[in-house]
Amino acid sequence: MRLPITLAFAILATPVYAADPLELNLYGFSYHWNRAEAQSLNTTHEFNPGLGLRYALEPSKWCGMPFTEGGIYRDSGANTSYYAALGCKGLQLSDHIRLGLGVAVMQSDTYNHGNPFVAPVPLLTWQISDVTVNFIQYLRVKSLGIINTTGVYFSVPLP
């Protein structure tokens, strides 16, 4: 129980850039690229509901759209997963599409024998009006029990 409280405190203690809204993350869906490996690891659940928050951070010369976020969701092994991330949506591909990278601290009984771990998380965002569609890619790390998986979740501004 201490890990979720620590993650929540770390996110809430991060300075927020007031020009951008606070967003609610609505998790989502995942797709496992190696179906046989997902089945062998019992990580075949592709509906992954959950909630989180994203805070925009102050832009810097290294990143025009930095953010921090965290949340809780049902992972592909049907366990509760907690995470906190720091990221940058730095490369603008078009008016509505950005490419970025995050670094996440995660904990779930499904991965790494239940121990917290740190992982890089590539990110592609697509802005549709006020809604951001987020596509993330978990890269295969056999020692952690993670397989190549694409996740999709939505971010909506809070009033």
C-alpha cells in the first residue's frame, strides 16, 4: 500500500505549469503483438480500465511539452497496476500529432515478480479537439515478464 501513496505524493509534489489544464486519463486497451507469448504468460487481457491524472509541466529548452502523470489500471494479467511517469511530447509530427518518450516507475503483481521497476515508454499522441488519444509502446523485457504491447488511453481536460 505504501507504493501507491508514494507515487501519488511524487506526482502531486511536481510543479504544475498553469497555462495547460489538468487532464484525466481514462485507460484503456492494449494489444499484444506476440499472441502466443502473451498466452504463455497469462497476460491476454486487452481491456485495461483505470484512471489517472496528467499534469503539464513548464516548457523548457529541452522539451516543449513536458508532463508528469500517474494512475491505476487493470493490467494484461488482470492485476492492479500502479505507475508514475515523467515524459516529454517533444517532436511535433503534424498540427495534431506528437512523438515523445516517458520514463515510468511501475508496480504490478503481473510483472517483475511484483517488485517495482523503471521502464522507458515511447509515446505518440493525437489531439482531437479537447481529447488526446495516447498510444504507448511497452518493449519486450523478458526478465520482467513484459512483452511487446501497444496501449491506448485517452486524456480529457478537467475544468
